[in-house]
Amino acid sequence: MSISDPLAAPAPRRATLDDLDLPQGKRARLHSLLYEHGPANGTLLLLPVDQGLEHGPVDFFVNPPALDPDFEVRLALAGNFSGIALQIGLAKRYLTKQAGRLPLVLKVNGRTNAPSSDEAFSPLTSSVEDAVRLGAAAVGYTCYVGSPAQDRDLRQMNEVRQACDRYGMPLICWAYPRGLAIDKKGGHDSLYAIDYAARVAAEMGADVIKINIPREHSDADAASPAPYNTLVEERRQMLSRIIRSAGRSLVIFAGGSKLADEELLGRIDDCMAAGATGFIFGRNMWQRPLDQGLAMSARVHQVLERYGQKA
């Protein structure tokens, strides 16, 4: 069975702050991200700088000034980003003077890529209490869907979610499919894996879900469970399907490794047309010289302006 009819996966209406039915603290913090910083029109543009822990310094070699976190802070401020995502060490040492001007998303777990193991798991590196003390607008948590360690991962995410609920802190889930089981069913970038990860994050209570854009249908998808093994859809249809699986959670898409300008902008338009809330772009921004990063952020803002709406 091959499904290519757009009606099979209709574009959902973009979720809004009202759809989330949030308690006061979470609503206030998300309102700040959505309507008081960045595009300020209900869309999000976040700058993540957690790659140093995840990948080591190598990602910064492309643009050596970016090794200094002050570079990314300047880019986020001048480029009018909604916020910046940092591990606690960088948040404590580089955002003090920017408190109130640049919202913080505190990443509360992480891992290095030094060990070679199928067991993808990110232990806690900080806490929701740390996020409150630092004046963060949200916390970020990576959940590896399909990893052999996902039993520990889901328990740990539940503890973070409970703390977020206690303190009125929005939870942004980095929902990443990983592990040999996922690889054997089409791969971590397949529609099956990413659609499943989005649903897991929503079921676990994420307020915002960060997800990757799936690759186009390929022979590898024959190993995915039915009906994904025969599901042939255009990119916007796949994105709509993923956003629909996320329910009332807001969905932001990641940029991943650096892309050519027009390819990146094309993906942005596809995601927004499908119902995304926004984007979290790191390497696609700070791996450029500052003037080029600012020029690209301005072009992204132009796209987001077409899809945003005032509170």
C-alpha cells in the first residue's frame, strides 16, 4: 500500500499557547519566549550551544571565534533569537550580564560521544532548581527513544517533568531516536522513528518538542514497521504527520549539520507550512562568521514573519 494522498496526513493547525492549557508559571515563561523575545509573534527561534559537551570542540573548528561562548551570545542578541540553550557551566559564566535580555533554556542532561556504545543515555548535568535560580525560561531534556537505556531515560525524564510542574518551568524535549533496534527498523532519521519519538515526547508531558526533519523515503524504509514501510509522502506531508502525532505540544525542528542557505530556507518554509512553531538552529548559525550568521538569522525571521501571529 502506497499512500501519497495529501488527505492522508492533513496539515494540523499550528498549536498555540492557549492549546497547551498551562499553569500560570509555565504560561508566563513560554509567553516570554513566544511573544516578548525573538520574532515575538508566536513562533520560536532558539540558538543551542550544547554541542561542546555532545561532540567536543571539533564543531567549533569550522569557525574558530565560535569556540568562545561570547560569540554565540552576541549572535543570539544581535540576531534577535527567542533564547539560547546552554549547559549549566556556560549559563553561569556567560549570561549573567544578559539576564532578562536573552532568555535561557537550561539543558539539564547531556553526554559525550567518546564511549562507543549502543546504549544512548544522557545523565543529568543540572536540575530544574538550577534553572529557576538562573532565571531560565525553560529547561531542555534529551530523551533517546529506542535506546537499550530508555527505561532509565523515561524514569529520569519523568522526574524532570515532575520538577518542571512543581516550579512552573516549561519542558522542552530533545526527542531523538537512537539504538540498534531503531537502526534495524529504517534508521534514526526515518519517518517511523521520528514520528514515534514525537509521540513519546508528547505522552511524557513535553510542552515543546525538538525533533529532526526526516529524510526522504528510501529503500531503507522497507525495514520499518507497517504502514511506514510503504508510506511514500512528500516532505510537508511527513512533517504534518509528525506534528499531528505531537498533539497539543509545540513542535520545533532542528537544523542539524550546516546546510546550504537555500536548502535551509526551503526546509524552514516546509516546516512552518506543515504547522511547526519554529526552529532550533545551532551549527547552521554559529558555524558562520558573525556577519553571515546575522544575515542568515534575518532571512529566517522573514520566513517566520509570514507565519506568525500576535498574542
